[in-house]
Amino acid sequence: MSDLPSRIRINEEGPREGFQIESPSIATSRKIALIDALSDTGLRQIQVVSFVPPKNVPGMADADEVVAGFTPRPGVSYTALWLNERGLERALRSQHKLDLFGSISATMSPAFLRRNQNRSVEEDFAAQRAMLATYRARGLPVRKAVIAAAFGCNFEGAIAPAAVLDVIQRLLDLAEEAQVTLEDLTLADTMAWATPLAVQRLIGLVRERFPDLRLSLHLHDTRGMGIANAWAGLQMGVDSFDGTVAGLGGCPFAAHSGAAGNVCTEDLVFLCHEIGIETGIDLDKLLEVAMLAEDIVGHPLPGSVKGGGSLTRFRAGANRTATTTS
């Protein structure tokens, strides 16, 4: 318990991770409404879209219009995802509204990599080297690296932690070659294979070998382990998490019939507040946004606290009762 952080950073990915798997018929105006509502909750980073081919991800076909339409709030960083130089070009056209920075990535599963980006492992590393050169030419800082499928893969099974360490080293070597110092490493449980012990084991091994890397977790809740895995990360001192409001989203290339999104943002905020970890987020406002998200997609979303509510009003009621009876 002594390793618990005093404060965490949450990167809200609901508008991107969520709408990439939902019906493309959702109106652009409603996507914008969700981003604007999230901006008023105290979140400091919101990933709003991905600039990817509409034929691959129809739910992102209106990415340019979404970025043009939302209203930026002071103190909030709005980010986007892209997978290649063409996507970056689209993002650069909106750099007056977006916080643009480079990242490099690797995928632990060759089968998933082929399915997701139509590349081999070596082709992907070559693409990362090329993107680093592009970022340098564009003057964009490179802040982070992401390891996808870090815990397991629906196509290839369990992933050995030693293999993850080797891939991290390859990414660090690429960064050093490009004279880049990475600030953050995200371990992504893309297909929800992680368990709390696996999370703690991998974090421990990464920290042992790469003690200067700040770690983030990107956790999916498909098998109901999202919040348990987040708790395991918190116990290891991890202070940076991706989340999706109401549990929106999922990966369209993961071969799940009902893939859940990231760990639910409001559930994570609730957990942190109950154990004394600051988030800077107004939970009651976030719960209102979670209900809005459910209304926008038109079907139930898996977040738990939006149904049960926070404990604030229940505690207040109990205090009033105690005062009256005494």
C-alpha cells in the first residue's frame, strides 16, 4: 500500500476509443457534445478522434468535422491518434486545436499487427523509424511509446514478459537513434488478457530493467478485470491511466463479439477518491456525462458507478439521519 500514488493522471479516450466501434450513424453534433461535456469535468487530457481511413474505421469518418466543432477549454489537452504519415497530415491541419506530439509503438502479436495495420513486425519497426524522422522534420516532440497486446492476444495466446522487455529495448534503441528521450511507456492490454498478478509482474520487470521510464496502463474490461487490474497498477505506483467514460468502446480488430472499452473512467475515479488518491475530476459531473454517453450510443454501457451513483449523497443522508436521531 505504501506505493500508492497521491494523484493520478487520466487520459480520457471515450470520444476516440468509443466511437471507433459504435455505429457510424451517430451524429457528429452528438460526438462534439460529448467532448464538450467531458471538458467541464476536470479532465486534463481528452483524446477526441483518430485520423484513420474511413473504410477501416467508419466511426471515424467525420474526424475532421468533430475536431472543427468542439470548443476547447483552457487547461485541457486535446489529442488525436494516427497510424501513418497520411493521418498525421490530417492532424496537422488542426494543430491550432490539438496538442500534437509524436509517439512510437510496437505490437507483441504479429497476427494482430497484420490484422490491425497490415504490417509485419519488421515492416512496423521500419515504419516507426520513418515516423521518427517525420516528427523531427515537422518539429513535433516525441513523448511516448506504446506496447500493444502486452499481456496476451486472442490470435497468438499469452505473451512472455521477457519478449515485452526485448521489444521495449528495441523502441528505446530507435528513440536513441533519433536523439529522442521518451517520457512515458504505455503497456496496453489490448485484448483483455491481463490479470492483477500479471500486471504487477510485468510492471515489476519493466521497472527493474528500465527504472527511468514512467509507466501508463491502457486496460480493457472485456473479461471484467479492468478495475482490478487498475488497482494492481495503483499498488505498484502507476499514476497514469487511459480510461473511457461509461466504459465506451473497444478494439474493432480484436475478434471479440462484444468487446468492452477501456477501464471505465468514472469507476476508476470513484476507486481513487475512496482511497484518498486525487484525480482533479468532479465525479458527479462525470457521472452525468456517462449517462449522456449512454444516451448517445443508444444502448447500455458497462460502467458500474453511473448506475449505483457516488456515495456523496448517501453519506450526506446518513449524516442527516444521525444528527436527527441524536
